[in-house]
Amino acid sequence: MATAYANTYNLKLSFTTWVCPEWTVAAIVDGMQTYGYDGVELRIGKGHLHGVELDSPPDYLAQVRKQFDDANLAVSCVATSFTFSSPDVTERQKTIAGVKQCLRMADAIGAPYVRVFGGDIPPGLEATGVIDYIAESLEECTEFAEKEKIRAMILLETHGAFSHSKYTTEVMSQVYSPKLGVLWDILHPIRVLESVEDTYDAICDFVRHAHVHDCAFNEGRTKIVPCEPGEGFVPMAQIVDLLKSGNYRGYLSLEVLQANVDPDEVLPRYAKYLRNLIKPTVAE
């Protein structure tokens, strides 16, 4: 019987600068080329040495973009700490203003996405109302992006209360905009005891970017601890297969929870492991 090959999947590799907070842009480009990554996710607001921040001057942003463009590499996402769950309207308006500013900055460096958090449900408040005003805030941001013809879009991460897909999908049902999608951090829904199948079924239509990492439990299963990729409780192979089945064409972006990792150890290990999961299967 002739051998037929499955579709070639265009899944790309990325990493967040949590992996390498001490790397300059030049070092990041060198690391991407050395270890075979297609994109990098720039974390802002934490003093990472890439130097891209909301107050970066336009000439610096142009210089950063040129460094990546010249190397034929990409900024896969701009990762922020913005959350929308505060009951204080003034605080939410500050956040909205910050997201708008970040959308313009993302366009300047050629990043397609800006990551935000929904946040946690404040004590004493009903989830229903909190999700309503989070959705209203995100709607204001997406209306700005559409009106101003911003190329970048906003991604709501499965993190905090929004590790539960029911919260994420409720926001998506209230904000019907092509400028809002979901960043699937594969770890956090598992931590709140949601199955991978349930998470993917709920959010698959909205996923534009994915954070990947593996973790193990301590002996009492009360803490998570780092481990080698493929040796923890995160079913990495299953998740990649689900993304393939849905024709996902985005990045698998390596995230780390622990501080002070050695990027020259972590990056090659994950690149080798993820490439093995990505490669097309052979059908007889």
C-alpha cells in the first residue's frame, strides 16, 4: 500500500522573555537562531532587558523591529499584566488606556497580539456582574482597535478566574469582535481540574496563541514543581494533536513559572521536544 503523509502542520515555536529576562534584543535574536525558534513573546512592565516598554520612544521600537525583520524572525506577542476585574471604574479606565497604548506599540514592532488577563473575581462580588464589566472594558478596547485600524488584536489568557473556560467563553459571547481572541495557557485550566478536552471544546474557535509548559506535583500534590517536558501531568502530545486537528497555525510559546532558569538549557530542551510533537505523522 502506498504511503500517504498527513497534512504538514505549520505550528511555530516561540518563547516568552520570562525564560531570558536578562537578554537584550540582540541576545534574543541570537538565541532564536541558535535554538530554532520562530518567534519571541516580549513581556513588558517587568524590566526585562529587551527594553520594549509602553514609554519606549518610536525610534527604539523601529530599531527593535528592524533587528527581528533583518533576521526573518517575529515578535509573536506582547505580554502585559493588564487585568480588568477591579470594581473601581477609574482603575478599569486606566487599564483600558494602557491597553490602547499597547496596541499601538504592538503595531509599531509588528506583533500580532497583545496578551491581557481577565483577573480574579473580587471577594464579595458575584461573578456574573464582574464578567459583565470585564466584557464591557474589553469591548471598549476592541472598538478602539477597529476604529483606529490597529493590526494587532487582544488575547484573553486562560489564567486566574479565567482558567475556567466557562468564564472565558462568557466574555467571548459578549464581545463579538475580530479584535478579541484567546490565549490558551495549557497549564492553568488543568490546575482548576478542567479536562483538556473540555477546555479545547469550549475555546477552540477563539484560540490564536498558546503557552506551553509542563509541570509535576510535589508529593502531596499541593504545589507544582518544574520538570522535564513530557514528564509532568500536562498531556503535551494530546494538546498538540488537538491543535493540529483544529487546523491551528499559530505559535507554541514556551512559558516558565519558576524564576532564574537557564535559557541555554531550557530553550534547546523544549525546542527538541516540541519539534518532535509537531512533525507530521505517517499514515499507511
